[in-house]
Amino acid sequence: MSSDPVDTILVKSEYSHFIIIGCSIAGLVWGGINAMFVNKVELQAENIRVKDRETDAKGMDEVEIELFPWSKEACKTHMETINQHVKDGAITFLKKEYTALAVFCTIFAILVLCAVDMPWAEGSQAFPYTMTAFIIGAGTSMLCGYIGMKIATVCNVKTTYLCNIDQFEGFKVAFQGGQVLGFCLVGLALLILEILILSYRAALQPTDAPGVEHLFEFISGYGLGGSTVALFGRVGGGIYTKAADVGADLAGKVEASIPEDSPKNPGTIADNVGDNVGDIAGMGADLFGSLAESTCAALVVSTTSASMRDTPEAIYFPLVVTAVGILASFLCQFFAYIPTKKVETTLKVQLWVSTVLMSIFIIPTIYMLPAAGA
């Protein structure tokens, strides 16, 4: 090993930090740009189709059919009103859920302090590093869920409006809304984790390999916090949306013979609120939790290998992989705007192209790893 472990393990890996921070900020910026694209879409009554033409039963003449029993202005008003109800319901649910989660995370953080950090014990660190990382991870997970819910409730009505005009235009704005959550989530998770690592490194100043191992063990609290919030966010939102779904069925179809998705069914609003808080906010927290805990686990495992510790860039390999994934995703998203006959085809192209690009982008990062037998 090098005579200066700190220099070997941490300081010489500066270019990795530049890649990680640069890609993280780029992801956040691109997510913000897509949010601007979504917000620029305005509902215009004159573009809403309330009537359509289709071939009659004999297949000879075209007849005009009524799509909605309202005028164009009334349709626009209905969409905006219902969307506002869904927004209000989603915000109310998240406030209640996050309030309860904040109480639970506070209690859990105290348990982490007592069971892991123990700053009062002899030989322990004076500062509760693991507990701090846990709280930051939990807070970031909540923020990711909130960002996803906010963009979803804005994007829902605009996707509906554009699909009424052209299906592919509706897909584009929905895809842009998805990019807001995706890029902001990964960029935020990676940037905060990187800042946490650099801050802990400056505070702890490890002088040997075991010291670096302890540093990343403290960082693992970040993944634990994300997973804790993800558990409750996903399950809580899922229970809510299922309860609302069943309620819409019982109150509407069973009792009053009103279709589940009819605007006359009051359970429809609750059902849509549940879809946003469960499938979007809960999913956002869940994705963050998976990313954070898997990255932290990889960091901890990397420090247990002597050959990894002797290769300066190798320890940060998991973070660099995520960083180059942001670049691959950025290039891949341009292929989504190529018109195709089916949205399904466009999504399949995204899977194929992203797999190829990520496979190519991962090749240079592999040279960070120690050679076989080293």
C-alpha cells in the first residue's frame, strides 16, 4: 500500500468527485428545464374536441358523435376544477403522512444514536454521524416524493388536454413530467450523498484504511433513512389508493350505478389522489431509497477489499456509475421525441437505447477498478 493512505484512498480521487458533482448538477438542471416545459403548456378551450366523426354501422357514411355533453369552455373548466381537487387532496395527504413520518423518524433517529453512534461511550465519535446521515436521507426521500407528486398533479391535466388533440403530444408532456422526477431524484440523491461524503471526510480525516471503512459505515445511515421513508410512503400511499378505489366502486357502481371513473362519482377524486400519492410520491421515495441504500452498501463493501483501497478511484466507482447513468439517460431521452405509431414502441426504444448507451458509457469507468490479481 501507499505510505500515505489518505492521499491514496481519498485525495487522489478528485476527478471522480468532479464527475459526480458535475453530472448531479446537470441532472437537476435538466429536471428543472423539463418542469418549465410542462408548465408552459396552457389549456386552450378552442383546441378541445367535444365532437368527433366516425363511420356509421353500415360502414358507408361518416356521422358526427358527441364526445362530451359540455361546451369547449365547460370542458376546460371541468378539467381545471377536478385537477385542483386532486392537487388539494394530494397535498393534504402528504402533509398528514409526512407529519407522522417526521415523528417516527425522530424516534428512530434517537434509537440509531443510542444503538450505533453512542457518542458518550469510550472510543466513539463525539458527533452522531450515522444519525445525521439517517435524518438527511429521510428528509431527501420525503423531498423526492414531494417533487414527484407536485409535477404529477401539474402534468396530469395537461397530458389529458394534449391527448384530446394528439396522442403523441400528450405522451411528450407526460414523458417530460417523468424526466423531472427521474433526473431531479437521481441528481439530488447523488449530490447530497457526495456532499455528505466530502463533509464527513473533512471532519473525520481518516488516517488509515479502517478509518475510511468507518467513514462509509457512518454514511450508510443515509440509505437507511431513505429506505425508512420509502417503506411508509409506498405502503401508506398504496393503502390510500386501494381504499379510495374500493370506495369509488362501492359508492358509485354498487349503490348508485355510476361508473367508477365518472365525474359524477365523488370517489373518483379520492381514487386519483391515491394514484398520485401512492404511484408517484410513494414511488419517488421508493426509488430514492433503493438508489441510496444500494450505493451506500456498495461503498461499505468496497472498503473491505485491500485491492480496492489501493486503487484511488475504485472506492467511488458506485457513485461514478450512477453519474454516467445521468449522461446516458440525457442522450437517450431525445429518442423519445421521434414519432412512432404506438407509444409502446417509443418506450421499448427507450429501453433498448438506454441499455446500449449505458453499456458503452460504463466501459471507461471500469478502468477505475483494480486489475485482476492486483
